[in-house]
Amino acid sequence: MPEQITIEVVHIDECPNWAETAEDLRGLLAELGRDDLDVDVRRVTTGNEALAAGFAGSPTILIDGDDPFPHGEPTGELACRVYVTEAGLRGRPSREQLRALLAEHLGA
């Protein structure tokens, strides 16, 4: 049976990068033949919600409740997040980083 994981994108409304991140994850799951998995999206609006969600800046990607990216310290601060990518600092992980992340967690 294929590996089952939960994938969540936690965001704030003001973040311009969360929707593209969720779409990239969905597209990559389809490419990997994992239409049985979905990407849950959770909006946080308060510092307490952010802390409870494991939020480390928007967008935060959680795999089985854990943030797989370095420097992902939970915060109650409702702010955007910066990721280190092969193209430099960006507001979201690259598609290649997301592909590698999913492959690692799905054994693909």
C-alpha cells in the first residue's frame, strides 16, 4: 500500500505565495501518481492560532505535522516567510525543493 502522509499549507491572508505553493504541491502529487493525497490549507488569523498550527511564517508547509524546512521555528508572529532556494532567497520553496520533499516522504 502506498505511503500515506498529511500535507498542509498554513498561511496568512496577506501572503502572496501560499496559493502557488499549494498548487505546486497538488500538481507534483498528480505527477507522482498520488491523486489519493490532498493538500490541506489552513489560514491563521491570530498569534495563538499560528502557534497552535506550528506556523513559522507564511507559507508554512507541514508534512505529518512537521516543518521539513530548516529554520522553521514556530512563531505567533503573522508574517511572511523566506526560503533559501537554488535561486536565492524567495517567498516560497522552489518546485524542485517541493518535488524532492514529496519524493523523500513518499518513497518515490
